[in-house]
Amino acid sequence: MTEQKPLTTQTAKAVPTLPDAQTVTQVTHWTDRLFSFRVTRPATLRFRSGEFVMIGLLGDPDPKTGKQKPLLRAYSIASPAWDDELEFYSIKVQDGPLTSKLQHIEPGDQIILRPKPVGTLVHDALLPGSRIWFFATGTGFAPFASLLREPETYEKFDEVIVTHTCRDVAELEYGAKLIEELKADELMHELIGKENLDKIRYYPTTTREESPKMGRITTLLQDGTVFRDLGIEGISPETDRAMVCGSLAFNKDICAVLEGFGLEEGANSDPKHFVIEKAFVG
């Protein structure tokens, strides 16, 4: 049910009036639970692919004072560091304080964006290796959408394995389409190199709806299914590095699995074999 709304002269609205305001340029609804959107980029914003910022909207007016306080949440930037705009990928929560409002934005609307990027899903937090794993569930794919379009990813690694686990097939569309278009885009061939984009190996799984590959990625790693499917021997601290972004339960489980393979968790100040984004769940 992909529905896309780009910014046109008819939908463009007034000059930003919100604090730290940026203008929405495009909105795409992937399912009744997932959507992505692009906004203008502050001229002064510098970030590393994989980082996140705080974005949001004004809340409802206070019944007594009439004042509106910002509703802000951490969102990974899904676009790469070189992009002229910023892209975000979000879940829709009908009674969520922020997403119940955010899911209704349209091109020309404004959002609040605090231009102070942070995060652990960056190349600086990993030791050198030959293979990188991106482990995502749900909207946790967002930082990897950024890193997959980052030339440094391919300069540092010979193989890029992307796993994405969702409940239903439709929830995989954002990531699947991004990778498909990335590999076919001639401009990306010039920027990154077709031979580098060929390093990407995409491994999607579902946990509820029937699909070619079903099961939780943690289970498929532990029983060796992933390795048999991909034709590799396994995960080793000598060669493999990993980044993880998903639900709190998933992050905990995958951490235990990776540590079982001998990998150690790192950070910006202490690079190791894998990193997990703990600032939010997606």
C-alpha cells in the first residue's frame, strides 16, 4: 500500500515558525503501521552516517496556560551524511504521544529537529574487519539505510550482510526497495562503485506471515541456518563486525548471540567487534 506524497509548489507552506523547524519535502506510507519522510537539512548540520537526532512536534496546548511543549523522540537519520536532505523511517502508534501526530504530516508541514547528532552505530566504534553485519528489526533498519549509502562502509569491508526481521512481508518493503534501487542506481554506481554495491547480501526474515525465510534471526544464527544459506563458515572476532538496532528484547538477545561467537561490544571511545544502539527501540 505504498503511498508517496512529494513536495510541490501547491503544498509548500509558510516560512518555518517552530523552534529548530525543518520543512517536510516528501512522505511515503509503506503500510498502515510504517511510513518514511524527508525534510530539509539545516545548513550547519554535520553528522556521521548511522547517527540519530531528536525530532518532533509541538504537543497539545496546556489547558491552563495554552502553551505547547515540544514532543521529541530519538530518530535515526536514514539518509547518508552526504545527502542534501534528511530521511526518517517511523512506526505509527495510534495512541503514541508523538507518532499519533507525526504520521499525519504532509509535504510543506514543519517538524522540530534538534541538530545535535549522536549514536553508536558508526564506523569509528568498530575495529577493522573484513565483513560487516547489519542486524535490524522493524524500523531499526533506518540507520542501516544511511550506512548502506555511505562510501566508507565499502572502503572498510569486503562483504556487507544485511538482516532484517519483521512480522509481515509488507514491513520489509522499505528496506528491500532501498537495496534494490541502490544496486540499480547509476549515480550510486559512480559514487560507491557497482563492484562495491555487489558486496551487499540481503537476508530478510518474517516471524508471522509466510515468506521464503521465516524465523527470528537470533534462532537462525544459533542453529546455523544463516551460515548455510549464505555459504559462510560462521561469525568470528577475527573477521566479523556487527551493528544492531531493534527492540529492547532483540538487542539483548542478539548481544548474547554475538558474545557467544566471541565478539565484544564496543563504543565510540572503545572500538570493539560490535555495537548496539541503546538510545531507543524500533
